[in-house]
Amino acid sequence: SAVKSSQGSTYGIAQDELFSQPRYEAQEQFNTEEYKGITENIFHDARNSPRSTFSIDVDNASYSNIRRFIQSGQRPPVDAVRIEEMVNYFKYDYPQPAGEDPFSINTEISTAPWNEKHKLVLIGLQGKKIPTEKLPPSNLVFLIDVSGSMSDPNKLPLLKSSFKLLVQQLREQDHVAMVVYAGAAGLVLPSTSGAEKSKIIEALDKLEAGGSTAGGAGIRLAYDVANQNFNKEGNNRIILATDGDFNIGESSDGAMEKLIEQKRQLGIFLTVMGFGMGNYKDSKMETLADKGNGNYLYIDSILEAQKALVNEFGGTLFTIAKDVKLQIEFNPAKIQAYRLIGYENRMLKNEDFNNDKKDAGELGSGHTVTALYEIIPVGVESKFFKVDDLKYQKLSMDPKYANANELMTIKFRYKKPDGEVSQLLEHPLIDKGISLEKTSGNFRWASSVAAFGMLLRNSEYLNGFTEEGVLRLAQGAKGEDKEGYRGEFISLVKADRTVAAK
């Protein structure tokens, strides 16, 4: 059924004169969805490879996409499951930063729920929450795909409803322009004050789907429009809404990457909102957002649009720190092996950590970022890690740390949104021997979501852990859950149990 707005009306009104192509009538006959291949992170030897380096990820598209599959009665493709995006879909109870840095650093360690011989380390960042009235003015460009493939009710109609929610959040000092693309690209709304909400909504209502997909031309025009209206003191951002099915013009991932990388130097960030199913191109959407210094959302319902564009408005649209990287150095006197859970597409070379030219993830106002490492302590025999001793060399420990309590040192680098030089933070971690039952709700919730992701990915490291274990963990860490997102996750695990049993 067509998605309805809060006023109850459905959309699909007269097509703008820019597009004279006939309305797209054909139904999806084949599933042509595309996902990047993911190879699960393995355990690494803490003696031979003591460092692990990666970029933060605040995207959460994978979770809402997984939800769409399970709620329709099927398991998602394995490569659609990005565990870090599942974990980061949820908010965590981390304290606001107290100092000048834009985020607080939080760590915790206990037993890995799926393997009592192993330990699990949580690293959590909490971005500074900036009240809406104190957010800088926005120069936004809505870049909307109105090609034929967008005609389905869960695409352009839902897209319009979603953008209307966002328009209601805009202030007088915010401005919006609107670019659309199908067989060609065009400007359908010049930069307009957020005070003129009816004018912006009227432009949305006129859009109708039809024609082919000149995505490259649309992106070029959107950056030109954003650049013409650039606000030196504000937030300059393109919001691309599409099913990702670019088929005319610069359609290859490589060409798109180069285009976006060139344009991000202008100080214009990119948010990507994905819609639809059947021909959905997740791989392209993720690439565009990563290269454009932005974030990536998948909107499967008006409730998800409410979460992303209203409840988390600041985090979605306002960057407080860019190029945020982590590098962990493990103490081989304490840790035998480690593996990062998820973030496979965010791994960096160790030398990238100190290279300020290397792109990394962005942190938004009020955003939380959580990462989990599974570690095997020294002296523990594990079937998941067996490495012979070296024949030709012996690695020696610094005597100062051989008996130290430090398990690892976590380093962070970040830049201010308009900065080019990174700042360095360090945070050592000590194991205080806390049992899993005594850990925080943050720790148990994050580990339950990660375990569910491992189940969906058929992870070799699950060690017999089941959905029953996930449910026990999650139900014990649900907390207050004002907005109901955690309760929905518990229902999703139960639904998947039914799907898997078929």
C-alpha cells in the first residue's frame, strides 16, 4: 500500500516539465540488489601484529535493511549484514564530554558472552550534543532520484513523506534547494528559507517518477548549487535520496568515488538516504557516503524517517568531528590474539593513522559510536587461534610493561569540521575483572546486537551461541527504551528465529 503522510494523502502529482518521459509501470521481476562482499575479521597475533587501525562508522543503514528482510519473512544476504552498523543503530548511555574535545571516551571489558574463555572489550564514543537552536545555519540541497525505478510506494512516495518531516525541523536561517534527476538533471527549487515550508513542500509534491537515471549529472549539479549558496559559517550538505540504481552517465563506483572525493574538498558533506527493494544498490550508496564525508541511512518506513530526520536530526546533519580514526596497541604480555567485530569496510593501514590526508569517518552532534574487540588472553587455549612459535626470531617485551596491568592503549585522531590538522588522544585500558552480569547495560546490549549480527553472518566464532542467548542478553539490558527501538530489536530476533526454523 502507498505510504501516507501525516495528513493522510498519497503522493504522485503532476510531473515537473523537466521530465517528459512516461511514468514507469513495470514491476520488479528479478532481485538485482547489490552488496559489497565482506570477509569477517579474523584473530590476529598480538606479538606479530600488535596494532589495529580503523575508521569510525556512524552509518546504520544495514540495520534497517536487515529489518526489512526479516519482517518480510526472509533472512538478509550475508553481505548485507554489517555488524558495526547494527550496533551503532542504537543509542548508549555514555556521558557527555566534559572537556574541550567533541566526544567522551568510554571503555569496558568482561567475558565474551559467546565464549567464556575469551574477553570482550567495548570502546564507546559519545559526541557532544548541540541544542537545535544553537546549531549553525544550514545550506542544504535535496538531490532526489525521480527515475522510473523510483515509482514504487516505498520509494518516491515514502521519500516525499520523509523529506516533509525534515522540512518541519528547518529554521528561518536554514536554506534548501532541490535538484532532481532522471534522464537529465535540473533545479526545481532554488535556495529557499526554511521559513517558507509550504513552498518547499509544494516543490516536493510536484515530483513524479519516470525515465532513466543520470545520477552523475545530478550529483554534479547538486554540488554546483551547494557551492553557489555556500555558507562559510554554516553546515553545507547535500542529501541524496535514491535506490542507488544509477544506469546512465557516471555509473561505475570508481567514477562516482573520484567525483565525490573531488567535491568534498569544497567543505560540502554528503548524506545518502536509500529507499526501496528489488533493485537496491547498497554497495553504491555506501561508497558515495563514505567518500563524501557523510553518513548513510536506509529508510524502510516513515518511522525510520522520523528516527533519522527528527529524533536524531543533529547527528544526521551536523558534523562535530571529521576523519575520526582509532588505533589500538595491544600488550602481548596480556593478550595473545584479538579481532575487531565488524568494521571490515573501515579498516586502515597502521601508517594511515598519522596521515592527515587519509579520509576517515565523521561524528555528528549527539552521535554515539561503539566498537567491540574479542580478545584471547595469554595462557588461554582456543580452537580459534593456533600459531606456531617463530623459528628465527624471538620478540622481547619492554620490561616496564611485562607485568603492567594495561591490556591495551587506545589512540584517537580527529579533526574539527573545518580543520586539516588532527588532534591526538590516548586512553589506556586495564582489566578490572568484572563479570558479565555486573557489566553496564551498554556492554550487554552492544554484545547482544553484535552476537545477532554474527548469527546472521554465520560467523565461525559463535561457538554454539544461539538466538536464545541473544534474547537473554538483550532482555536483561533493554533498559528504559523510551522510543521502543530496543523492544523492536528483541521482536526482530524472535521473528528471525521463526524465519530460520522454516
